[in-house]
Amino acid sequence: MHPDIHLALHHARAAELRDQASTPLTRAPKDTLRIRLGWTLVELGLRLATRPGTAAPAH
């Protein structure tokens, strides 16, 4: 590929990425609830996994 073409494509893609980064993300309320529920389940799982007495015995 010719260096000038490669550079032009790079600049075009960089401009697209800047435009995408500048637009704010909007989420539907159900997505926000789903995300919060997911993180709550992750936290609960981590608490259950790190309970005293639940660690695997050392070999």
C-alpha cells in the first residue's frame, strides 16, 4: 500500500473514532437496571467465594 494512502486512511479512521468518542452514551433504564443487578450478583459471588472456611485446602 502506498504510504500516502495508508496515512489518509489512518486520518479518516482517527476522525471517525474521535466522533464516536465525543458522542455521549445513552442507555435505556432497563439496561441500567440490568448492569446494576449484574454487578450486585458479581459482588455477592465474590463474597461467597471468599468466606472464611470456604478456601480450598492447601496441598
